[in-house]
Amino acid sequence: MLNLDNKNRLIAAVAVGALVIGGGGILLGRSMAPSEPAPAAAPAEEEEEGHVEGQILMDEARAKGAGIVTETIAAGGLGSEILAQGIVASTPEGEAVLTARADGAITRIDRRLGDFVSAGEAVAVMESRDAAAIAAERSSAFARRALARSTYAREKKLFDARITARQDLEAAAAALAEAEAEARRSQSAASAAKVSGDGRTLAVTSLISGRVTKADAKLGSYVLAGTELFRVSDPSRIQVNASVLAADARRIQPGDTAVIELVGGETMNATVRSATPSLDPDSKTATIVLVPEGIGGLTPGQGLRARIKPAGAAGSPLIALPEEAVQTVEGRAVVFVKTAKGFQATTVVTGKRGGGRIEIVDGVELGATIATKGAFLLKAELGKGEAEH
């Protein structure tokens, strides 16, 4: 009986072992099955690894469409910048005043306000008795010159034939020289007055190529010589006249750099050309003439602000930025530095404020490009992105 019991126990043990091994094989087979999907957490982990804190992914087109304007950081704190109000003006050779060259009535107007006109092209035509007188004087001078030439030729022939004396030839030569000088004078007068060939009309012509910016001429009106009729400006020849205090004017030298602030937050570099040697009697300020690097966005008569940077103040370790460029994120002062993929939120240490600008003591380096106008949009985008992550 004992042997039979031992045999039954042995059989039962073998059966239990087989079940355990079979179950383990099933579990092992399941764990090694190729059809089992990969863990769902892997992509999320990879995404978390690729995300950089404070980074905003935004291409150039999207940033421009959102109205985000950038500015390259240059050396100089608030103390090294001279803020000045300026006005865009035409250069001395960039604007021409067209006046009536003689008394007369305006009979034709060829160009209106805003029209383009080329140099030497007629803008209007006048009928004038003075024009007739100038034309008559020119005709008389030409006739006298022709007579003097004929007389000289005759006297020269007689002198060569030893018929007349030398003094007669010299008298004829003097008369010819006088007649030619008078003919040149009358021709110059007619050309200056733009007298027509028939002598009835004279033309009002433009001295430069540009657009008509002022048109006071009225058809049929009688005007006196010297009356201003039109103004023509060349939009490519402009400058900025900035007003600064006398103490600041002494710090500025030709060749110093400046930044012109345009409408919409954009900026344009400029160079100091000259400064007036005296102060304006009304405003008690000196005028600094700035030459912009380009003409985009500038129109004569437009008011704007300029930041002039004297060369002696370029060594300042501080940086000045527009106040709107600095945003507060979780209690920290942050600027958004442009990167290849978009913008990177960077914590900075700020200093003094003034004139709509703020000093940056630490946090960014010179030459970096940061967002100015529209920085608050990047702040909102940053908050949305951090919430998603």
C-alpha cells in the first residue's frame, strides 16, 4: 500500500509541475509575441524630451502675420541715448518751387496734385505780354547779329583788297562782338522764361523729377512774376530734422549713429550728417540732420522719434530696449530672443526706465535679436504652450 501511495503522489507532483511549466510558457509566449503593440507612453516621452522650456515654435511668415517686430540689441543704456523728436523733410536738392517767370494768365495745367513729373517737363502754360516782349527782343537781337556778321564780312573783304582802312575792319569786328553778346543775352532770357517759339506763351517747368506736392495754380488766373504755383518733391531725397537741447547737441558729432522709430514699432538706422551751429529762437533747440538708411515708411512732413547715440557713449555695458519688449512671466522679467525655430523666452535683470525704454542689466548679449512690438502675443503663446505640456 505504501508503494502504491508513493506512486500516486509522484504522479500528482509531475502533473502539477507540467501545469506550472505550461502556464509559464504561455505567459512567456505572450510577452514575446511580435503582434503585441509598443507601449503607448513611448511617443509622449520622446515629445517631452524634444520640448525646450520657454521655446515658442514660430516661423518667419507667422511672426510677420501676427505683427511681431524685432530689433537687434546694440550697446548703450538710457544715459548713452539722446531722445529727440524729429520731422521728415526733403533735402535741399529734393524739393523744387515752381514760380511764374513773368506776369500772365494761366491757360493750361498739365499736372495735378500727386502726379509725377520729369525734370524739364512743363507743368503749366501761361500767356504773357512779357513773353511777347522777350520774344521780340530776341528776334531783334538775332537780326542785329545777322547784320553785324554781314557788315564784318564785307569790311574784311574790302580790307583784304586794300580798299578800306584797318580801323573800319576793327569797328565792324567790335559791332559784331556786341551784337553776338546781345543775341546770347536775349536767348538766355527767353530760355529762362521758357518762351514758346511764337512768343505768345511761356511754360512753367519742373527743375527735378518727382511728384507734385503742392498746386496753387488756377486755370485762367492772372499771376505776377515770382508767384509760387507748384511744388515738386523727390521722395528718394529725404532727411530727418531732429531737435535736441543745447547740452545734448554738444555731445553729437557728424558720423554718429541713430535709430529712427517708425509707426508700428519698426526701426530704421540713420547717420548724423550735420548739426545747426545756432539754436532756434523759439524752441531753444538745435537741429540735428539725420540721413536714414532707406526711405521705406518715411514721408516728408511725417513726425517721429529718433534715438541718437553719440560715439563717446558707445562703451556703456548696459542695453536699452522698448518697454513693451520686456514682459512679466511668473513674476520674472522676460524678453523673447529670436532663434532659428522661433523665439526663446529669456529671463533678464532690468534697470532704470525712461522715455518708453528700459535698461537691461543682465540676461541677453549684444547682437541678439529680440521681439519688441507684439511681445505680449509671444507671452500668451508661451502660456498656452506650457499649459499643453
